[in-house]
Amino acid sequence: MGDTDDQTPEPAPAANRPGLRHVAFQVNDVRGVVERIQEAGWQTVGEVVNYEDTFLLCYVRGPEGLIVELAERLKGTTG
């Protein structure tokens, strides 16, 4: 009864919490960047995913809990 489930998601921060919660960067090789930042001790939030055959996306938890989105535009797409 007193046990906590490690899979319990963190509660979402309040909408009016000061500071940034999410930033995004377009990169040329999302898998390569993810590999390097994991070596530096950052944790991914999920896996690299293909978003509508337009982008490869991955989220990582950076300093102070900031979520960093990495996006690689797939070849042959415009935008």
C-alpha cells in the first residue's frame, strides 16, 4: 500500500511556473546528437520517432529538467 510505482508520470508543472519548460532545435543527425548527449549524462524522454515522414524527433531532459526537442527534417520534405 505504501509502495510507489516507478512508472508513475511526473505531474505537469503549473502553466504559470516561471521559466522555460521546452525548447526545440533542428539538427542534421538526431541519432548522432542523441548518442553524444547520452554519453554526457542526459536522459532521453522516449525514443527517436518518425513524425509523419517529415521529421525524426527526440526529446531529452536537459539541465534543471528543461525538455529539449531535437528535430531532423527528413530528406525530400520541404517546409
